[in-house]
Amino acid sequence: MASVSSGNQDCYSPLELFNRIAVQGELVRTLKASSAPKDEIESAVKMLLSLKTSYRTAMGEEYKADCPPGNPAPRGNSAPKADEEEEDFVDPWTVQTSSAKGVDYDKLIVRFGSSKIDKELINRVERATGQRPHRFLRRGIFFSHRDMNQVLDAYENKKPFYLYTGRGPSSEAMHVGHLIPFIFTKWLQDVFSVPLVIQMTDDEKYLWKDLTLDQAYGYAVENAKDIIACGFDINKTFIFSDLAYMGSSPAFYKNVVKIQKHVTFNQVKGIFGFTDSDSIGKISFPAIQAAPSFSNSFPQIFGDRSDVQCLIPCAIDQDPYFRMTRDVAPRIGYPKPALLHSTFFPALQGAQTKMSASDPNSSIFLTDTAKQIKTKVNKHAFSGGRDTVEEHRQLGGNCDVDVSFMYLTFFLEDDDRLEQIRKDYSSGAMLTGELKKELVDVLQPLIAEHQARRKEVTDEVALRFMAPRPLSCFQ
Amino acid sequence: MASVSSGNQDCYSPLELFNRIAVQGELVRTLKASSAPKDEIESAVKMLLSLKTSYRTAMGEEYKADCPPGNPAPRGNSAPKADEEEEDFVDPWTVQTSSAKGVDYDKLIVRFGSSKIDKELINRVERATGQRPHRFLRRGIFFSHRDMNQVLDAYENKKPFYLYTGRGPSSEAMHVGHLIPFIFTKWLQDVFSVPLVIQMTDDEKYLWKDLTLDQAYGYAVENAKDIIACGFDINKTFIFSDLAYMGSSPAFYKNVVKIQKHVTFNQVKGIFGFTDSDSIGKISFPAIQAAPSFSNSFPQIFGDRSDVQCLIPCAIDQDPYFRMTRDVAPRIGYPKPALLHSTFFPALQGAQTKMSASDPNSSIFLTDTAKQIKTKVNKHAFSGGRDTVEEHRQLGGNCDVDVSFMYLTFFLEDDDRLEQIRKDYSSGAMLTGELKKELVDVLQPLIAEHQARRKEVTDEVALRFMAPRPLSCFQ
């Protein structure tokens, strides 16, 4: 299928490149439409990005689908830049970057039109809650937002708001990266003391993957147990499977239909890249992810109130769903949900890609033993260290691309210790083996504790979280 | 907007005609996408059909969208026929014909690939049930079917089947034409003694019309009362609003998602003519009309059985939904629903169009008084009579285009009397005024009796029919 070559496109003419991009783009769409294996899609996307870079280098301007390079337009200031970076690709199904540092998030903020979470906003959260900001805020892991100031306005004026996040349960296996939004959401629930709804999109996974309905629902319940093990308060938290909740809440379906009436195929085509070969289930699904953004989707919690502000913590790849939601909201008389966006959790092999739940060596799984954790970190965590100890001592390691260091920024709570490690590793005082040991020492107890809490979450506990009911924190 | 001219396209060149057809087709799609008033759409469709006829006359072949008339292809046998008829247009939203006799149903059977209900099939129904076939069967009003022999096989082998029909509740006003499928379905329920589910597509009407969700649901309940007044047995009948049932039956939603996974936008585009400007609600709706064709959408009636054969009596314009359903069924492991198709009930003004609930003079409404019925028939029923009494006596009237006579074929039970009227009117022995009086004498008591039964149907009765529950006729 799509082979990934590394830049031998320089021998093509601009027109040949233009045509190859068009065909490669079609290939990517076809692969996505046919739910091809993730790695095939990623290869094809990588090739597409590479072709576009070659095109930009050759032409001095971006590839435009409806503008073949026939006429030699004035190049002027936009002369070819050989060293120009490839553009990152981010949508809910594919995250691709060519940089070992990972996606360029500042560029993403500009491209998506969101706002940076700056020092001022973090200080305001601290003032409003009286709590030290979570390390994910302090370290820019939640880095972007939409309308967070509006949520804080509401909070300061004693107006209610609620949290909404979710997970697509594509398998039983969850890795530490999957916990990022939930760890942060639990903190938000604790410091603001607000209701939380968690959507398990088992219908989405049924539509996109080769799963039965029963499998998808089963994964939803199993994943819910791992989510519950993050410590959510049952009195403030409602977890729901779409397959179960849609059939037990006329209010939810009514909002889904309302949204579906106000979004055209043209719009979802533009936002999600759907094609005419996609199933009508995929095409209409975005409305189902949008509906929990509106409080009257949960009358058991909010009564008939449709004006309770929603705040959605999620990874930035989910933003397209909520750009659509925010576009629809005023047209159906509802407030726009606010958002807090996180960066992606890097794969052990490096920050170029998101992790894959289907590759056991690409991350630390929530079921890994202490020994597996140690082996995986030592064997697979991409190192920013030098080739030899002598060189490392002399030149120091590179924390910007070192995955063990990146993982520590996610999980090591102590800011001073993290800064010390950064200094020591960068200077060469700390060796790669020592850095990896620091990470193993953090991850082993973290995973062991999670496993202990997970064991307490029986089917019965999960189903109590998943029962539609009032939440005591909203009156 | 779209003006309907009557055949002055003869002065155009084939290429001009080709281009005008393309533009007019786009206009029809745009009008439909923007939910333009019905009469505007109908005018535009009429114009489109007229242009296509001119094209066929000029070119000796059908208009093909991707084949402009540039190259003078061999015309051969398909020489222009000046007298060729315009083609009828039938889809769930538009029925258009240029013939006062109405749509050519034999052609429709060929085009849709269904089977004619012939004498042999009618005899088989009579043998199987031991009942005289309903007048709608005897007179070809239900004229087409899919797999009815399979239903009879099942029935004769004591295997269960069930009936499914429905209505789109676009307003409170229902006319006698709306009752045709229900009158026939009640007869089927009586003679076969089987469960019946009736879908009120209030979500569809919300998606297509300028209605609120509450209005659409309100119409669903009001229309259900008129349907109940047809005499359905509460022990064998479940009536449901999509807006209410979707949110109270996980089994129903699961089937909707299953169907949505197995139908692409390309398919619904081909079947229903959707465009990229249509809402994702419209695009995914066909799965919701398909789902009741599968018995496990109703676990309260059929338990977990997914193999109970479904038989759908409906007007032929609904067939596209069930062609799609029959295409999907084997791919998701369910039996294909069987179908019985009816002709359209003609408007008082003539059989060229379906009636419009928004034009009070286009039909007899279920709320009309005896006086209104008399006035409407006398004033508006299109007559096949001659201009003067003398001419009529001499040449006789034309029953094929006379709407009063057509209505009698729907509602006058006595075959001999109907045949006598046909003879007398055709010979000129019966005058138009006398024919109209025959119809008024049939309609007045029919509507009065309906109104009396309708009065008995309280909100409480309607909600009992609409409560998900077991039906005693299935075990």
C-alpha cells in the first residue's frame, strides 16, 4: 500500500508533484473510509505531508487542491526555503508530526483559533479555587483553551457549570496516556466541586472498528472501571455508554436530532474529512459527541435547565468536534461549551506519534507489572542521551526529545526535583540509565496503586456510576 | 423561481437543453435541500421533466448527466417519438406525473423492480385467510409487492410474522387519503391476527419541516388518535413516536446504529437524491425508518428474536426506504422485510399530483362536516364528464380521469354497484352531478363514523397504544 519514502521527490516536476499529492490525498481518504489499519493510514499521511513539503520547497507556496502549478505565478518574497518544517497533521483519528519534540502546539493554537493558557489564566484559576494549579497546568500539558475565562466568571458569580469528558472504548487495554484527561478532570472536579458527565462512545467505536455492539459496550464498561479508579466521586459523576444512554433518555436523543438538523454534510466534510464512501453512521456521529455539551441532555441532573455552562477537558485532537458544537450552539439556543486542551502523551518510541493501544511496547499499560514497566522503559523509551558515556558526560543529553524525561513531566509531582533532573541530564551529570530509573521509580507505584483501586471497582460499582440519577452537587 | 412553461423548449438546441436540464436539476436539489415550499419544488420538478421530455424528443435518447450531446451518436432504432409520454417522478417527497389518469403503475413496478399483485396472489391470500380479499386488493389499489409469497409460506407453516407501517406527522390535519394504508393494515391485522407496529416519524418531520420538537411530537400523538380510530386492536398494536421510543429502547437505537454502519452517503445519495448541503440528520434518517423492519427493535413484543418476518403495507413512494432496508438486511443477519405497495390517493383536482395537507380544498379532511364534504366534491372534484348535458348523454363520461369515480373505487364497498356506476357514467346514462352525489353519500357517513370513533380516543387511550409493552397475539 502506501510506502513511505524519505524525500526523493526532488526529481519530480511541480505538476508531477501536484498530481501525486492529489492521488495520495485520495488514498488517505480511501484508507480512512475503509477503516484500514492505523499504521497504513499513518504511513500514507506521512507520505502526503512529505509530498506537500517537497511541493512547497519547489514552488515556494502551499499546495492548493484547486490550483495546479500550470502558470508560473510570481514567486516574489515566498522563495523556496529548504529548511522549512513539515506541517503537523491533527484530527480525531490521526496525529502526525515529523519532529522528535512532538507536535508544534503554538502553531496548533493559531491553526485551530483557540487561546493559549498563559500565566495570567493559571493565576486566575489559583485565585478562584484557592488551590495550587495542577502540574498539568503548571507545565503546559493543558496548554490551550476556549472561553475558560467565561467559566471562571460564572464560578466567581456562584453560577453553576459542569464538566464533560469522554473516551472511545476501542479495546480493554488502556495505557497511562489515556488517563491524562481523567487525572486532570478529577482535579477540576475536586477543586470546583461540580458535576461531571463522562461519555463512553461505544457507538463510535462500533461504527469505526471491526467490533460487535456487545464488544463495544463491554469495552465501555471495562474502561469505565479504569476511569473510576482515578478516584471520581460517585455523588458528582455520571458515566454513560452511548449505546445504553441513547435508549434510556429521550432528552439526549432530542438534542442529537436538534444538532443533526443544524449541521450539513458539507460542514462535517470540511471539519472531519468525511467522504461520500463513509457510512451515514460516521457522518452523523459528531452530533452524538456534541450533545453532552448541553445540560438538558441530562434532565436527571440538571432538570430542564439548558443554560448550565459546560467545560470540556480533552486532548486537542478532539477539538474539531467541539468547534462544530460551538458553531451549532447559538443556533439552537444553547451556550457554547468551554474547552481545556491537552498535548498528546508521547509513545515510548518518541513524540512523533500518538500511542497505539494495539502495540504493547508503545506505552505503559495500566495492567503492566513492575517488571514489565522496568523492561519497557529501559528497552523502548527513546533516549535523548549521547552514543557513549564519555560523549554524554561532555555534551549532555537532550531533554526535549527524551521520552523518559517527557513522562516525568507528566507524572513526577515535585517541580524542584524535575528541574534538578532536567539540569543534571542536560549537563551530562545524569546518565540515561539513571534518568530511566527515576521514571521507573515514579511509574511502578503509580501503576500499582491504580491496579489496587481498579480491583475495588466491581461490575456493581461501575453500573452504579452508569445509572442515570441526580447528582448531589447540583441543586 | 422555477416557472413551469408548457413545452416551448423546442426552439433550443440539444446542447442548450442539456445545459438547462443540468441547471434545473441543480435547482430542484437546492430547493429540496432548503426545504422550499412543496409547490415550488413541484413546479421545478415539472419543469425538469418537461425539459427531459424535450431532450428525449430532440435526441431520441434519454438525458444522461455525464454525457453531453456533443458527439452525434448513432440514433439507430431509438428515433425521436413525438408522442412519447413524460416519465413520472416518484420519491418519498415528490410524486409528479403529467397524466390525468395518474402515475403509470405498471412502469413503476418495472422501474422499482417489484412484483405485480396478480389474481393468483390475491387468490392465495383468500385461501390462506379464508376471507374475501379486501376491496383494495380486488381493485388493484394495493398493486405491487415484494416477497408476499414468502409471508404466506410462513403463515401457512404457522410461523409468525408482523406488520409495520407508519406516518410522518407533519400537521394535525389528516385527509381520507392518509387512511388508505391504515384501513388496509387493519384488515390485514384482522385476517392474519398478527402484531402491528406503527412508526410516527416525528423526528423526520422535525428534520424536514419548520417545526419544533414539541410540535412534531404533538402532531404524532394527534395523528395517532386518527389512526387508532380506524379500529386497531390495542392488544395487537404498538404505535410509537421516534422522539419518544428512541430514548426508551436501547434495542431500537442499536439497530439504527447497525444499519447506519452499513449504508454509505453514496448509497443514500443514489436512493434519495441527498446532496452535500443536506443536514446530517436527513442523511442518517433512512436508518430510523428501516429499523422497525427488524423484530428485535421491539424486545417488549418479540423478546430477543431477530428472525420474525416483517410485512410492510405502504404507499409506493416509501419503497426507496425499504429497498435500502432489504439491501442492508442480509449484511446484518436479519430477514428482508416484505412489502405491499398502494397507489396514490388522487387530489380532488386530479390524479396528476399527491394531495397536500396544507391545501384544504385538495382533499376531504377527517374533520370536514357533511356540508363541507358536499361542497368540496361538487366544487373541486375533477370531472370526466362532458361540457354539456347533451354531449354527455351522447358520448358518456371518462371514468379514467374522473376523481369522484376514483374516490368511489377506494371507498364504495359494493363491487356490483361500482360497476353499475362505471357503466352508467361511461354511457352517459349517469350525469356528473349524480356521480358526485353517489360519492357524497358514501363519504358523509364514512367521515361521520370516523369522527365519532375519534372522539372516543382520549389522550389516555393514545398513550396506552404508545406504551412499550408485550402484545398478547405473540408468544
